Amino acid sequence: KNEVEQSPQNLTAQEGEFITINCSYSVGISALHWLQQHPGGGIVSLFMLSSGKKKHGRLIATINIQEKHSSLHITASHPRDSAVYICAEYKAAGNKLTFGGGTRVLVKP
Amino acid sequence: EPEVTQTPSHQVTQMGQEVILRCVPISNHLYFYWYRQILGQKVEFLVSFYNNEISEKSEIFDDQFSVERPDGSNFTLKIRSTKLEDSAMYFCASTVRGYNEQFFGPGTRLTVL
């Protein structure tokens, strides 16, 4: 059973729209990561958070520890934001990341 | 800006052959990882490595797999006898501490024929 669940699996937005991707994770994590995978396959870390909220440019990540839920928001989306966004939970006990299935985002001009 | 590098970018091999995938982590990082992604599937953890030993491995990482940090800079993944199902993109990652942001290499696409 996959412990990290993402929704939606696919998302299409018009340029300028606000995008939200959701992630549910399991108990006992040390941190929650958000990553971006480009069409060429490369993976880039966007955020690592264990509480609260982080913002970088047009990207915002939030986490609710009680509900074991995290969201990634993209404000004023742009076609260059088109990618797969992946959440992954980190557990120190296992020293490993467990990945969600990813959300494929397409932003149309 | 420092980055994780991987070689080769693409490796094609025959079933049953040995392959070695190479990674150069960021120089001051202490924790190293291998992940794989079969085409169309999610990224999967293979192994983590710290202080010159394996700290965790998945059930995928069986006796056919091994890792090594032979010279303090390279971090290698060896598959002794490749199978068709080993065809995947293999990513190396490193981080300063386990719970910190991980930096990923560009990946090696392994194709087993």
C-alpha cells in the first residue's frame, strides 16, 4: 500500500490560473518534500517542510501535521510550470524518501 | 552552484551483463541515495548510504545490487546480472543531513535488452 497519495493525478490549467496539488502522507514522518520532475526526467527539489508554510516565488507549500496533509500551490501559473509535481515523505528511522505517484500539470497559454 | 553528476546518461546492456552506474555527489554531503523510476511509474527508493555503509535498503535492492563509495567522491551502483525489469531511470541523490533537502542527479537511463 502506497503511503503517500496525491491528487489530482492530472491537472490542466489556463495560464494565470491558481493551481493546488494535494498530498496525504503517513504517520511518523520527519519532513515532507515537494519535487518537480521536468519532461526530460530531471528531478528538482522545491520545498522541504515539517511545519507551517514556505514560499518561493510563485510557489507556496503548506503542511497540516494533525491531518497529515500537505498542499502545493502555484499562483499565476505559466506554461513553463508544466511538469510533474511529486510529494515525498521522509522518515528518519528509515533514512529514505517514499514518493507519491506525482501530479502531471499542464498549463496552456 | 554545486550539483550531483551521473554517468553515463544512457546505458544499453544485454540481459545478464553487469553494469555500474556512477554518481559524484556534492562534495560536503554525507548522505547518499539511489532511486529508480520505471517508465510511467513513481520514483522508488533503492538504498541509502551513510558513513561508508548502507543505512537502509528496499526489497528491490536484492543480492544483485551493491553500492560503493570507492574513493571519497564517487558513489556507484552495481547490478551484477541485469534483468529486463531493471530497465529504468536511476537517480542518485545526496544531502548534508538525512532530513535535509536532497539534491538529485540528472539520472542514468538503463535499457536492458
